[in-house]
Amino acid sequence: MKVNPAAVKTRRSLSHKERIQNLLAGEPTDRIPVSFWRHFYHREHDAQSLAEAMLYFQDKFDWDFMKVNPRASYHVQPWGAQIQFSTNEYVKTKITDYPVKKLEDWRRIEPVKLSAPAFQEQLQALRLIGQALKGELHFVETVFSPLSIAGDLVESEDALIKQLREAPQIIHQALEAITQTFEKFVEEILNAGASGIFFATTQWASANYITKEEYLTFGKPYDLRILEKIREAKFNILHVCEPNNFLDLFVDYPAQVINWDATDPTNLSLDKGYDLMNRVVIGGINHTQELLDPAPAKVTDQAHQTRELMQGKRWILGPGCSIPPEVPEINLARLRNIVEEWR
């Protein structure tokens, strides 16, 4: 279901970019910005298909910014991960062979040149998206944290957790190589036309996996190096994933916007997280429950409740994470139109 601009009663007074820029600067906006993002697993095979899928979704719903959702495995392919592409919109690309099978394999993780095909493919997709958008919309590329990338070089989280506890120096050497690689890659993301990055910690900044002390040791120092490289970017988003997250560890991260699952009862609510982080936040919609409900009334009610909760605060209506591909499009259209009604 495509958003119908003719149904919007109030004429748009700000462009998408102006709306985001005003929000970041603490200046008035004509309405609350909104954006949702999802994977098109069957369109993540190459730069052209990825760009077309992202532009299709943007054209259909007219979001206030675009979060580019590439296949998650692009981060580890340059180190030899083998993948099986998906031809199903609802089934993600699989990693079929992991580069690190035993502890000593970490010693082979060295900095990778940006000429690696997976990196070049992503940069080309960003260039294609930028050409199509013609500077009219902020768009950000998804980049995983170095610890998250390390976690995808092995078959299970448990393997990395065991190894970082038993042989920390070897893991630090690998994290250094990953960080050096992505320090260069994020700069090229800006050169390709993106406004910034969507920096995702995936499952690693959560008490479900490691301790806060371990994240401070194996996560934060490397995260900050990546973000410092593009501190001047116009629009960087930090995404802290999973329940039981360590949101308080990220107060000093140089990102203009923060996103986490504020609807999960184990995490801070959106208003409390806003007070902690003191910057623009994205959220308000439960992407695993209300957004999936075929009755739009439930997600509409949640949006209204969030608006009341966030009165006087700077926020963007959105999900707590990438939305499932099977989300009913009528719910997305309703949320897109509801911010127009709030003008």
C-alpha cells in the first residue's frame, strides 16, 4: 500500500533533509520525522539489485531518511566467509563457511584492502542510491561494530565468548585488523555519497552475551575509533541491539542519533533513554508485535502513546530494529500518514 501524498491535508513545508537537519540542530520542525527499514533478502546479491530494492521501498513510503540494509555477511566476506545467496524474500543469506574454526585461525585475520569485492559492491550500491536520490534525502550505510564482525567470523557466539576470555590478546589482534579495515571503509562510505553510517552493535552490547566490563574491553575502544573517523558526517546513527542492552555505555559515543528496542521491557523506555543520551532518538514502535498485527489500530495506538510520552523531546518515529519482511504494508502506510496528521 503506497502512501498517497494527495491524502495529506497539510502541505509539506520542509524537505526531508531540512526536517532531519532542524531536528538535529534543535530547531522547529513541521512534524515528527519517520522512517522504517527492512531487508529484501532476495535482492541483496549485487549493487544494482540492492540499490533498486532500497529505492523501491523509499519511493513507496516516502520516509524521512533511508537506512540501507545490505546483507549482513558483506562485513565478513573479505576475510573469506563463504555465503549462500537467498532467492526468497523472507529467508536471509546464509554464511556456509566461517574463516575462524579454531583459536589459531584468528592470527590470520589481517587488515583487508578496500578493493575486496564485497566492499566495492557496497560502495557502488551507495553511489547508485545517491545518484537516484539527487541529494534530496539523507541515507546511511549499515556498518557493524568490530566485535560484531568478529562474532560473524566464527560459527557461534559461544565460541568467541570462550576465546576472548581464554586468549584475549589473540582476539585483540583480530579486532585491531578489523578496525583498521573499517576505519578506511567508513571514510569511503562518505565519499560514495552517504550522509553517515548506521553503526550496529548487533547482539554484543547485551548482558545476554557478555558483561559490561567485557564490552568496555573488547567493544568500546574499537567502536570509538570507527566513529571518530567520520565524526564530521552529517547523520550518524548508533544502534544498540538486543534486550538487556548496555545503553549507558554509549553516552559519549559521537553519533547524532541513537536507536534501540525501547519497547522491550528489559531496556530503557524511549523517554528514559532520551534523558540518558541527551540527543535525538529513534523508536516507539514494537517491530515484533504491534507492527506485525494485521489490525492497524494496534500500531496506531502505540504511535499515539509514544507521541504523548515524547512531548517536548527530539525523536523520530521508527522501529527498535530492522522490521521483518512480512510486516503488513498497511501498517507502514498508516504510520507514514499518521505523522502528517500530527502536524
